[in-house]
Amino acid sequence: VQLQASGGGLVQAGGSLRLSCTASGRTFGIAVMGWLRQAPGKEREFVAALTWSDTTTYYADSAKGRFAISRDITKNTVYLQMNSLHPEDTAVYYCATAPVLTMTPTRYAYWGQGTLVTVSS
């Protein structure tokens, strides 16, 4: 599976961005697609995920109420709509696949290249 993420950029605090991640290759085996992020000097952390078949969603506490994950199965694409962004949301955001719905970054097997989100105060 190959994952291509896009949509990052510079936004002011309180603004919004929508990230996209398109999967190609052996996509029929995808169970879960998620978004994780890594801020400078910090470990990679879970943001949100959904099950590919029935779109059950799962969010980190930091994302609840502000971020929404969704997918377009016809385009093999998962989205992360991010609203009310805070400077602490600044990070490289990665999409990744996992065999189960999980918050554990090490359970994610295939990773995209990441897209940088910078939130200015």
C-alpha cells in the first residue's frame, strides 16, 4: 500500500485545514486508516482513525470536537478536517494503515510521507 498525504500549510490559530490521504496499490486489504502527528522534539502521537468498512471513528482527546475524519471509498481517500486549530497542533501529519482501530502508533504498518501543518499564534 502506498499513501500520499497532502493539504498541510500555514494557518492562523482558530483557522481550519483539511488534509487528504490517497491510498494506492493493495488497497483491498486496508482495515483501518488513521492520522498521526509528530511535533518537533516530540514523539509521534495518534490523532484520529476510522475503520475502512463501516467508518467507525476513534479520536484522541486533543482532537475530539475539533477534528473530523472521513473517507471517500470511491477515491481510496481519507480526510482529516481540522477546525479551531491551536499553535500546539503544529506538527507533521501522517496517514497510516493499521489492522485494527488503535491509538498505538507502532500498530500502524504503512505510512505516508507526511504533510506539515503550522499554526501561528
